[in-house]
Amino acid sequence: MSSLLLSPSDLLDQISTGFYRRGVDYQRSGRVLSSATQHRGWSAIVTGRVSGSGDHVYTVYVQLERDAHDFVSVDGDCSCPVGYNCKHVVAVLLEEAQKRDAGTAVGPGEGGAASPDNTLLETWAS
């Protein structure tokens, strides 16, 4: 299985700085209700649910795909009004990275901790 290395600067190339910063805040404040990753060779599907403002809970679906030049594209859909590559997408990606770093990331159909080659984010906000 291939690695999907995605640094914060790679993410910022595809998601606005404002959405990135708010996504970091959302993840750190525990607003990600659930997240999971399913690896598919050169790509991965990341899903999650995030508590938004008010009583809103948003559903996130992200496809990460590595091309022949090792560029990892982020294609994130969200049920929020923004809809695409928003703060909720960032929060879910960071949650999965933190779970991976803690050795607790388990995607659908996986029975244990993620192996090192299942990397979503090489590093995440410090």
C-alpha cells in the first residue's frame, strides 16, 4: 500500500488559510464526533462527522489521491453551506492524523491500528 503524505503546507495549497486555522481549532476543541479512513492503494477515503455552530452536525467525505508526481490532492465535500474543502474537512483530516499518530486509527474493514504506510498527514499543526 502506498503512503499518502500530506503536510500542512500541502493542505494550505488546496484549502484557504482561514479554513485551515478554523479546522485546527475545531479539531483541537473536540468537535470531530467521528472519523474513519479507508485506504485504496494510491488513494484513501476519509469520512467524518463534525459538530458545527448551533446544533448542526456536518458530514464530511474526503478523497485523497496521490498522482505520479507524489502530489496528494484533497477533494473534500461537506454538508455545510460552504460545501467544499472547508474547516470541517480540515478538522476530520487532522483528527485522523492524530489517531494515526496515537496508533488508534482504524478504517472500515480494518481490525487494528494503522500501519506507518497508512499516513494521511506527515505532520499536523503544532
